[in-house]
Amino acid sequence: MAVPFLDLKASFEALQPEIETALLEVARSGWYIKGQAVEQFEAEFAQYTQSKHCVGVGSGLDALVLSLRALDISAGDEVIVPANTFIATWLAVSNVGATIVPVDAGVDDYNLDIAQIAAAITPKTKAIMPVHLYGCPVNIEAITQLAKQHNLFVIEDAAQAHGATVDGQRIGSHGDLVCWSFYPGKNLGALGDGGAVTTNNLALAEKVTQLGNYGSKQKYYNEVLGVNSRLDPMQAAVLSVKLKHLDQWNHHRQMIAQRYLDGLQGLPIQLPKITKHSVPAWHLFVIAVAERDQLQAYLADRDIQTLIHYPVAPHRQKAYQHLNLNAGLFSESERYADQVLSLPIGPQLSMTNVDKVIEALEEFFR
Ligand SMILES: *Cc1c(COP(=O)(O)O)cnc(C)c1O
């Protein structure tokens, strides 16, 4: 029997009656933009993330773009971002015309190296945009402190961190604005695109709402140049159903991660680094290994599906050729692009299958 990387269909089937009821309710309500289902999910997700406000938007990328816009960040401003991230973090900064200032990942950490942030700050810096990559929280206390010292905003890319905690507090309101994606494969995933911004700042929440709703607070009166980016009520209804199960699913992911951490110890591979006092959401379980491609092929031969997040660092993408960020500039991020491999993990993955993966890895290195 094959070991799938992530079985989204199984996740749906586990909640099928509840999800179908929720979807039908929206369809029968006659109300298809904003409205009760969206308001309910926003309230629930604000509470879940221990933040005061949640604004549903069209996608994770939109959450990032609208957050930058809510802070009036634009051309001439600099934003510090991880060199090692999914490209959406970078695209958001490009989208508002601001300047991307990448900071490399750590030698033992896929997340951005906090020690290198201070040197990247200039008089033009407006914000730091940390990513809780793979669901492992960055040291957010250190980042918010640094931001305070330099009078910078913090926009967290939490697209992979639903349910992760630092010092017992959920990711959701450490930074000024926290951005979420409900892309189907995320820990909390919709049946399509969706996103949200959480914050403790009412004025910023209202700004994000307005920008995502044609720049309008009152219908047909447009004060700023907004866009159309709203969380769909169908998706909100699905997310409300799934949110009730998120902790249980994340707990299962944590058990898998612990099994991998224990079982893979001693093998010549880099394991995920867990920041002190944090509990990761374990969106992905990523190892780094020099013989990555051979290992992936070896596992595939044994019907074990793995993925690569991500094979090309943003600064080496064709889309960012114009920045002239040459090979070698962010060496750890480039090394991760060559070496990372995401092992199967998910709420429906059995421990028997986790053990199969561990055994196959042991065999490969034997
Ligand atoms: C998924 C993701 C995004 C983008 O979310 P979408 O909903 O796909 O637009 C942004 N940043 C990170 C780190 C992500 O993993």
C-alpha cells in the first residue's frame, strides 16, 4: 500500500456530512457575498488565534498585499523578508512596489536568521515580514522587540502556522498584522482559495476590510483605490466546520513529527529546528539531505510520496532575475532549495505508514 504525501480527499470524507450541510445552508440562504457565514468564521478564527479582529480575504497572497497596503507601504519603502520562503511572501512586496530586502535562513534553521536582520535595516525599512515556515514559529518575541527598537511594523506570514503557539500564545496577534491562507493543502484548508488577516488593531482591521471591498466602507462610496478580495461564504462555512477539528488534527501532526524526530535521529540528515517555547503546527515535516534527489527516487520506488518545498529560492526565480541577486548571495536558502525534502504528514496519515517512511530512510543510509 502506498504512503501518500497528504490525502485531502480523506480529510473531506472524515467530515463529509457536516461540510455538505454547511455548504447547502449557504446555497439555500440566498446570500453569497460577505454575510452571516463569513462573519461567524471571522469571529471564530479571531478567537482561535487569540486576536481581537479577523478579516476574511480572497487568498493568502491577498492577505499579505492588503496588509502592506493597510500600512501604506509602497514604492521607496523597504521590507525585510526571508530569502527562504514560498514566493508569495516576495510577490506581496513586489505587488505594492516596495523593495524586497532578503535575509538568509539559518545554518540549522529553515526560518530566517534573526541575527542577520539588524544589519538589513536601513532608514527606508518600514516592515519586517517573517514567515513561520513549515509551521515552525520564528522567534517572534525577538523580532517584535527589534521592530519596536527601530520603529518598524511586523507583518507575519502565518500561511503555514494555523494553531502554532509561542509561550502558550497562538500565532495570530504578535505582529501588527498576521496573514493566513486557507489554500486546500494548509492545516486549515478550504475547498478552494481563501485567506484572512488577524490583528489586535481595529483601525488596521477596518483598513484591510475596506481595501478588500473596492475601497468602500459604504456601498457605492469609494474612498481609496481598493480591490475585490473577500472570503467566500461557501468557503467560510467549510472553514467553520473544519476549525472545530483543527486542534485534533494538529495534535496528530505533532505525534507524527515526534515519531520522525525520534526515529530519524542519528541519520546524516538535518532535522527541523524548533524555536524554544514554541509548538509548531507541523504543516510540513522537512529534512535536508545532500543526496536529496537519490533519496526521493529511493522513497518513490517504495511507494512513499514526498515533495520539495521549494526547489528554487525566490531570488533565483526567473521572475526575480531583474533584482540581480546572484547565486551564492543567500547560500543557506540555496542549499535548502537543493537539499530539502518534505516527508508525508497529515491528519489522516497512520503511524504504521510513518514507521514505513522511517524504515525506508534507515535503509537508504545503511
Ligand atoms: C500558501 C502560502 C502563501 C499564499 O497563500 P495563497 O492562499 O495560496 O495565496 C503565502 N505564504 C506562504 C508561506 C504560504 O505557504
